[in-house]
Amino acid sequence: MRYFIFFVLGTIVKYKYNEIKRMVENNLFSTSIILAFIGVTIFLETRAIQSYYYRLVFQTIQSFSGVLFIFMFFEKNQKWCSHETKVGRALQYVGKRTLDIYLIHYFFLPSNLLMLGKFFTDYPNPTVEFFVSMFLALLVLSLCLVTSNLLRCSDFLTEWLFGRKKEI
């Protein structure tokens, strides 16, 4: 249920796309969203909030502003993410395979993530943590895409596992 609110936010954006796009194009609004995201993130990382409800409110603000921040990024960089660029084609390919990735990624998650988390708790270094996280994410993503393509060699498995016929 915790993530249901993002489904609701996505539905609102879908039906109010033009209004939200105009809001995002407003420099004051976009600056406010970026500052809210950065400010709340710093606040949550530097303060120990004991109240569950206060922490939940700040995490919700952080989540919404973060989602809007990403939305603004892709809206303002549509040419960079278009099908004419390599990055755009890669993002669209991954986007078309999100169900596959969602279903398969569990099998490729490293089994020692708790040990890695303890290491970063004991020796905090955000830069190293970022690059290790990105490496692991890209590795799991790559393995999922390869497995997806292998499974899609069979029309039966494609339809049975992913609910659609093989794309041509």
C-alpha cells in the first residue's frame, strides 16, 4: 500500500499532463521542486526524527518532489531522450521490457547485499556507494535483458511468462 500513492500520482499526471507540463515549465515551480527535494533529503539524512508520522510526511514530500524532479528532467530533455539518440533508444528499450525486468530481477540480485550494506554503514563513502550501486543495478539490468531475450526465443514462453506474443 505504501507505493499506491505513486500509482495515484501517475494517474493524475496522465490525465492532467498538459497542466502539469505547464507547471514544470514554470521556472519558479521547477526551482521550488528541486530545492524541496534537496532540502528534505538533507534534512532527513542529518536529523534523527523519532516520530513515525513526521518522518512519513517528510519522506512523502521527498518522494513526490523526487518524482516531479525526474519528470521535469525528462520533459526538459526530450530531444536527448528521443528515439533518434542512442540513449533514447536504450531507455525506450528498457522501458518496453519493464515487466520482464520486474519478473526476472529477483533471480539476479546478489545474495550478500546485507553484508554490502553493513560495509557502507561501517565505512560510509557516498561516492563509492553510488558507483557500486550503479554497477550492481546495471549488471542486474543487463542479465535481466539477456534472459528476457533468451526466453523470448520461444513463442510459448513469451506468451506464458509475459502475457503477449513475441515482438517482431
